[in-house]
Amino acid sequence: MNFWFIAGSQFLYGEETLKQVEIDARKIVDGMRLPWKVEYKSTVKTATEIENVIKQANFDDECAGIITFCHTFSPSKMWINGLAKLQKPWLHFHTQFNEVIPNEEIDMDYMNLHQSAHGDREHGFIGARMRIPRKIISGYWKDENVWKRIANWQRAAIGVAFSKDLKIVRFGDNMREVAVTEGDKVETQIKLGWQVNTWAVGDLVNEMDKVSDEEIDSLVEEYFDLYDFDKKDIEVIEYQAREEIAIEKILKKVGAKAFTNTFEDLHGMRQLPGLATQHLMAKGYGYGGEGDWKTAGMTAIIKSMYPDGSTTFMEDYTYDFKNGLILGSHMLEVCPSVAENKPRIEVHHLGIGGKEPPARLVFEGRAGKAVVTSLIDIGGRMRMITQEIECVKPTQTMPNLPVARVMWKPSPNLSTGAECWITAGGAHHTVLSHDIDSEILRDFARIMDIEFVNINDDTTPVLLEKELLMGDIIWKLKN
Ligand code: MN
């Protein structure tokens, strides 16, 4: 995927100026170091040119978003008809070709050429007037902090493109009686583009029966390259390989990038997929336990923003109130991309689901800054809740805990952070990512027109309650 750079201008300043605008715009594009390619597209001077380039951007599946910049003045009524049609993420990059004002060189010609302070304000007005969701980044184009912010916006836009194309396979329904994993799939498809559909567990079992010994051997070899293991567990591990291969075949057939299953519906299967699901997540698939398709979708989206990143499905489990820590895990399914040490394949009894003891990866999560994210259906709208956290090396060895474990301090602290999370209605399931900056998720939510809540060091329950009350009124007016 790539991004289009469009310089706004007009004919007022003559051909020479327009040529210079293009030369400078190309230098800006070539001079920035960003994770996804930015392509200089054109310098637009008329309403027709603007409408045409935006229609092309909408139609081009490879274009993940447009970046606009007004080196000179670009009267914004020219932009109305084009922007009214814009369907791609928009970054208004407010920069200037030269970093400083040259004392000797500056005259009125120089001013007319280097007037983004002027042109970008006119450009900003029309975005505000038309209430188009857009990102505004201001700063000098050679500044690495500016690159980092543009890179973050690119990740949000990549996530948007991925989301609009996302298919999620549900093997079985949500866990009985659970509320937070429910939600309006039609609303989600309208807002986020996700196609969430169910597939019979029986079809998965049929697919499992068709997996060949060669396919299993080759995947088991891959497991043994990546993970520590005990040879005595080989048969159980082979069964997980059979499950993984069958699940992935169905995902590929459907074109799906995320899936869910539930321990309550494993009819015809001998083990709950553990290692299988963990290895699929490591390959980039999203997953949510107990039919949690919203967390499955968000896991896949955040993984799409950081293809080689450290992101997993997660669940809040147990507290250490004394040290202000949360122990997170799941009954099996934590992605090894967040592991500190080499994961080990272990086989243990699973008290839930009434099936054979499954193989799973056991490891400790990495320390470092991270963000947890929960997407909920709050009735009438989707709400994304994010929280800044600091992962720590687990403080205990927990030798009898047979699952992967991650430990963290939530912001602003355990008690207040939990109060805020619960006030906002955040789920026990989350996506935990060491990569993501919550600004990226805020940008994603703005583009998708869903509510966004961030819990950080400045959040208090009183302020948050006010924000949520205001949100209720705003979103009732909006929708
Ligand atoms: Mn769960």
C-alpha cells in the first residue's frame, strides 16, 4: 500500500512558482523516512483537478490515504466538491519548505512562494467547515519527530484499509450468557467494514480429517524450530498441528484474517486449540476466545499496523494489590510475539470444556510500555477503550500456572485504572500491544467514526465520568 501526496495551489502566481512548488513537494516526499511509501501525485490548481485526484484515490485499492500540503495559497472553495467525495484517510501536513526565514533573500516573491502558514489555514478551514475527520500534523518535514507522527498516522490508515477488508470466521457462537462479547455485527460492518460470519465446527472437523501426515510433520518441525518441547508430548502436539492446518485452510478459503472459537462448542474435536491458536496469532491472525469476535478483529488490525510486532489477545485475570499489578493470561491463547523467553510447549489438563489435555505455549511476557485495547458495543455505537500500561517481568515464577503470563501496572495506578476501565465498560478481554501508540488508535477511531476513550496518567474517575456523559449526548445527536 502507499500514500498520495497532493500539493494545493492555484494559477495566481504563474508557471514558475507552480514548477517550484512541484520541485519542493517532491523533495519533501523524498526527504522523509516513513514505513510506507509516499508518492508525489500532483499539484492541484482547480476544482476539477482536485475532484479527479480524490476520485482516483478512492478507487485505487493500493492508496491507503492522501496527504495534502499547501506550499502556496489554495482557495478552499475549490476543494469542496472533491473533499465531499473523499473516502480515504486524510492527513493535512502543515509544514514549510524552508525551516527558517532567510533575512536577505526574503521579498514579496519569496513570501508568495513560501506561504503555507497562510495557505494551510485556508485549507484547514474547509476541513473544519465540512467536518471531515482528518489528521493535522504540524512541524518541519526534516524533523524525525514529525516523521514518527506521520508514521503513526500511516499505521492508523493501514489499519483502516485492513479493517474495511476484514473477514472474521466464528467457529461456534459466543460463550453462553456472556454480555461483553456480544454486539451489533451489522453496525460493526457499517462502521468498521468487518464481515463477521459463522462457520460450522463440523466443517472444521471434516477439514481436520483431510490433513495429511506430511503436512503435520512439516508444521511440527516448524514448532520444534521455534519452541522448546518434550518428545513425549509428540502425539498431542501433532493433534494441535492438525487443528492449526485445518483452521488456516478455512481462513484462507474465506479470505479471513481473524477467527474465534469457544470451549463450549468443540463437537468432534479432542482438544481445545491452544498451541494451534497461538501459532496462528504469531503468523498475524487475530483471535478472540469464547466467541469474542470484536477482540479477534482488533487483534488482527493492530497486527496489520505492526506486521512484525508484539501484539496478543489478552485477558485480565488476577491482581496484586500490594504492588499495583495485574496478571494477564488466558486459558491457553496468548500470542508468543509478546514473549520474553523462548516459549515452551507443555501439555496440561484443562479444567474447562471437558476435552483431552491440550498442548499450549508457556512463557513470560516482555517488560516495557504497552497499551491494552477493548472494543465494546455500548448501545447505539461502538466504543474503543484504551489504557496505557507498563509491562513488568512477572514478579513470581508461578511454577504451577501452566499458561503464558504477562504482568503489568495500569495507568494511572491499579485501583484508579481499574475504576476507570470499569466505569467505561471495558471488557475483561483486550488486545495487548507493545508497539502501538494510543494516538494511532485515536486516529483510527476518528476515521471510523467510533467513540474513543483513553485512560492515562492524567485520567481521574471524575473527569472520565464527565467525558462519558458528554459522549452519550454527543453520540445520540450524531447517530
Ligand atoms: Mn476469555
